[in-house]
Amino acid sequence: MDGDRNFRHCHAARGSLSHGSSAIAGSLVAMRGVTYVLLAIPAGYILDRWNRRNVMLAGNAGSGLAMLVVATGLFLRRLSVVELFILMGIEGGCFVFANIGRFSSRRFLVANEQLPQAVAQDSLIEHFALLVGPSFGGLLYQTVGAVFSFVADSLSYFMNVVALLLINSPLSMPDTLKHANIRHSLKEAFLWFGHNPLYRLFLILSWTRTLAISALSFLVIVLARDLHASAATIGIVLALSASAGIAGSALFGKIAHTYERYPSLVITGVLCAIVFSLYLFANTISTLTVVTALLFALLPSFYIICGNIAGEIPYSIQGRVASITRSGDFLSYSAGLFLTGFALQFLGNRWTIVTLLALLVVFNVITTAHKKLLSQQ
């Protein structure tokens, strides 16, 4: 869904400003990323110190209002590039607090033993967004224009506000950091990391895996184009893959509690590497579609199987741990996009696949080498 927002932001810069350009569009997307990294750690501290629900309400409302102002400016044709950057900065900054707040609220709503199922439901929703988001966003922009696209974006944030108001469960521990400054509170979070090798291993595995698969859709598009696939065909390939991701999320959510963590991670990790290696032999669109669908069905397994590892995090430091985790996720995601783009440009398709496959092999080696740690429940 965030990618769909980036799509509309880019088109607003290029199509709705008389002096818009691809450079401005790309800068808007990059600015959101930089904003996330810069504000993530302070956001985690604030979410732990203040009432998390109120911070999330303010974050979603702020993003929604910023998008509404953008829509108004576009409608009146009085929105300058500088104003657009300022508003996108406000939207992106507010989004950081709402996003990290969402990830750090899960334990307040779900019992530890139900965390894998909760992660599976999140994954199912994410893949559903991948299925309908790009096509709906593109259709919305093409049919009714950028103004109504931003209005729709604004409404989605206000819907989050309403959803938060309907949650009765407490989402934070009051007065957790009432007398602690940010330096000491962050030290507390990092000390927790230092005493929890299982969570540290989870992060290493997560970031390694993200490096390998963050640009998977981009890789599939490049491979499909080299097979002379049309834009419509590529859309069908990605839609079928997102559907497979929905099915995989539902399946692993149901069976995650049935099998032990370590063998499940080893088996699914090896299967992901084997399926990914089949891209080397995907010489037809049909083969490419089957391989991609199988991979998308398998990919949700890691976070669902590891879902209850988050149960190790104390309630009092949820925001700070989530902010550190999400910052690493974003940096590894960005590095994966850069790595894949660089490899495709200078190494070609085959060696790009081999390079990313090597990262999946590293992931499997690390997993296999930590049987004792990963067997902890």
C-alpha cells in the first residue's frame, strides 16, 4: 500500500505540476525514505513514553490532512514544488509514528501464542494490497486524476483514525519513560538486544533475506520483458503471484503452531532457495509465472514461523525495539533494491539471479547453524 502511495506521489510531481520532472518525482519518494530513517528512533521513544493510541491517532490524522491539502492545492492549481515537498515531508513524518505504532501495538492486542496467526493475517492483507493496490491506484489516477487519488489517500488515513478509535484494548503502558531521557531509554533498548540472542538472530536472518528478495517484483518484470511479455501479461503474472501469497499466508498461519520452529525454517528456507534457482531456467512466461507464484506462496513462511519471537520483547520497550527493527528493515530493503538494480545493469539477468540466490544460501547456512537457538520456544 505504501508503494501505491509512492506511485501517486510520483505522478503528482510529474503530471500535476507544470515544471514537474522525473527527478522531482524520484526525490519525493527518496525523501519519504530518508524521513523514515531519521525519525524512526525518536518515534519509538515517543511511542513508549506517551499514550501510543494518541500518537498513532495524531500520526494518521496528520498524514491525512497533509494529503488533503495536497489535493486542494492540485485542484486549485496553486501547489508549488517547494510546497509539495513540505507537505510530503509532513505526511512521511506522521506516517513514521503511525507505522511504528502499528507494529509495536501487536503484543498489546494478541496473546503470545497467537502472534504467528496475527502475522499471517497481516501478510494476507499485505498481499491482497499487492493484488489490488497497483491496478486500483493506476486506474484511479488515469480515470479521475491526481486530485481524487490524493483524496482517496487522505481518506485511507482517516479510516485508520476511525479504526483506532474502535479499539478498546490499551495499546501502551502509562508513564513507562516519564523520567527517562531519550539517551537512557535507547540504552535500555540496546541492552535488551544485547541480552537476547534469539531476537538478534531473527534480525540478521530477516535483513539477509530482505536483501535477497526486496526487488523480486522488479526482477520478475525485467525477466518478463526480456521474454517479450506485454504490460498486461506482466500485470497478470504479478497478480497471480500476489494471489499465491494470500494462499501461502493463510496456509502457514494455520500450520505454524503445528510444527517446531527450527525444522520449519530449514525446510521452507531450502524450498525458497530451490524455487528461486529455477529463475535460471525460466525461458517462457508460463514457467516464470509458476516459479514466481510458488516463491510468493513460500515467502510469508519466515515471518509467520518466527511470529512468536516478538513475544520476547517486554511491553515497556515495544516502541523502541520496533523502531530499531523497522529502521534495519528499511535500510536492508533499500540496499536490496540498489543491489538488484546494480547487478541487472552491470552483471546481467543470470548473474543477478546467482547473486541473490547466494544471499538465500547464506540465509539457510545461518539458519542451519543455529539449531539450539532457533529451537527455543
